[in-house]
Amino acid sequence: MNGNFFGNPTFPTNNTNTVSSPPANYSYMETFPNEQSYIENILRLNKGKKVKAYFSYPDSTEWRDKIYEGIIEEAGKDHLIMSDPKTGDWYLLRMIYLNYVTFEEKINYNHIYSDKTL
């Protein structure tokens, strides 16, 4: 190509739209309140509780389905950290493989519409 087929893109230089910072008392959770219902946030609310976490590893023939029993230590967007008081083992588990969690006691669940324990 001779370089003349596509011209260089041009952008307006006198942009009147300005981006401002949010006010100091701005709360992300007020803008996106459903954020509280994500699984990792529910697990965080139940930190310290004994659970059974059911995982599936579709690419594994040895560990196709696995149940981890223990205590929720931490939870993040992509991981769950559990400890097993019986064995002393700690687990760092990827949330992508999590199917569901069962609790041995009431679940703490805070949602935009209510603060309740299920």
C-alpha cells in the first residue's frame, strides 16, 4: 500500500466535555447497590463460618467433583480461602470452579433492600 488508502484519524481539539472527580463523600455502593449480592461479598459476610464448598474441575479425571469442608477465612472476586480445622490444611480455591456452598448455620446476607439473616 502507498499509505494513502486510509488517512490518519483526527480528533476534535476543542472538547468542551470535561471529566470531573466524584465528590469526597461519593459512595460506589450507593451508585451500584447490587454489588453487595455478589457471591464473594456474601462469603465475606459469613467469614468464620463452617461450610461445605462444592467444586467441579471439568478438565480433571482425578478431581472431577470435590467437596471442601472447613471455615471461610477470606473471599475475593476470583478466590475463596478456607481452612480445615480437622486436618490443619488451608485451601486457596478458584471461584470459577465453585458450584455452590452449604452452611451449617444461618447465613448473614445484606442486600440493598434489607439487612437480614437467612
